[in-house]
Amino acid sequence: MHVSAASIIFMGVSALASIGTPIALFVVFYRKYKLPALPLLAGSLAFVLFVLILERSAHGVVLGAFNLQEKPFIYMVYGALMAGVFEETARFISFNALKKKYNSIGAALSYGIGHGGVEAILLAGAAMIHNIVLSVMINSGSVEAVAAGLTGETLLQVNAQITALTTIEPYVFLISGIERICAIGIHMALSTLVFYAVSCKGKSWLYPLAILLHAIVDAPAALMQAGVIKNVFLLEGFVGASAVSLTLFAVYIHKNATLTTVKT
């Protein structure tokens, strides 16, 4: 068993992208919009609470009661809508709590970087670092000694990880980092929409629209999890196109909204 050098390099690139991108974005946008730190923290905490705790708990109940994976269309609708409802509601609640003190586009961008950044760090950055460590152990032969002391489910999980790292094509690890960069852009765009839904009179319709758009973006990923979509390039192409489209739409909303009600 051996993990290729290309795989390890791409793991490192994705880890760097996942951890470095939110930091770089905060620095860049801070210079232009003087991003406040509290919305950044709010976005980070909201992701942990609403996604890692509340949404996952809801999935445990629903998926435990209904075997939706065998019904791909229903599973897609359920998974995509749940993501939209939980994450956009987290934004809606957060911006309502912050609006008296933070009434500028900087708050929306800061929140989006926090939300998307902590997601990238926890779900991709940390995973890639773990993969690099395990890959080095595999290539040095030390992982066999570790696995020898394991039994049951833990041993099965380690063996599955070893098999994945030694058989997955190197480019897949690189795609993970690219996807996280696109996802952060999506979170910043959606945060902008919900920010204006809260901050501008007559823009409340942007909140349910954000839920719908979020669900549309997540739908192909749900279909891939259900085994309907198998081409990773098709999925990632859609994610990239979604990031660009949502960013352009958010810029349009920002330019029009700032002309009337929100100071920047």
C-alpha cells in the first residue's frame, strides 16, 4: 500500500486553501469595508450550532425514521431544503441580533467569511491534515502497527480510510480545496442577501429566496450522496457556476439597496 506523492501534495494544497482563504478574504475585505470581528464570530458559532448540532440532530431523527436514501428525489429535496432552512435561518437570526450595531455590508461579508471559513477549516482543512498524517504513516509502514492494535468498528474505519487514500485519484483531493473556496463565496453571497432582507424595508423576500437558492445549490450534492450523480466534475462545475452567479446577484442587490437604505 502506498499513497502517491501527488495525492499528499494536493492534500496540502487543499488544506492550505481551506484554512488560508477565509483569513485572506477577511484581510482583503477589511481594508475596503473595515470588517467588524463580531459578525465573523457570529457566523462561525452559527455554523457550529445550526449545522453541526441542530441540523445533524434533525437528520438523525428523520433519516433514522425514514430510509430516504432509497428515494433519491425525496432525499435530494429533503437534504437541500434542510440545509437551506437551517443555514439561512441562522443568518436571519444573527443579523436581526446584530443590526442595531452593525448596519453595513461589512457585517454581511464578515459573517459569510466566518460561516464559510469555519466550515472549510473543520470539514476540509482538518480532514486534509488528518489524511496527510495517515498517508505518511501508510508510506512509512507505521500504520500497520497501529492497526494491529485495533478491533471491531474502529479497525474497519481505519482500513476504509487506508483503502481510500491509496486508491482515490490525486485530483480528487485538489478538488476538495477548490470546492471550499467556491463554498465560501456562496456563503458570502447568501449572507449578503439575508443581511439586506433584515436591514432594508421591502427586502424581506430575500430571506426565503436565500433558502431556495441554497437548496438549489445543494441539490446536486444530495443526488451524488444518493448515488444518482457520479461525475464529480459535473458536480463541481455546478458549484463553481453557482458561486459566480450568486456573487453577481449579491453585488446587484448590494448596489441597488445601498442607494436607498443601507450605508456602506
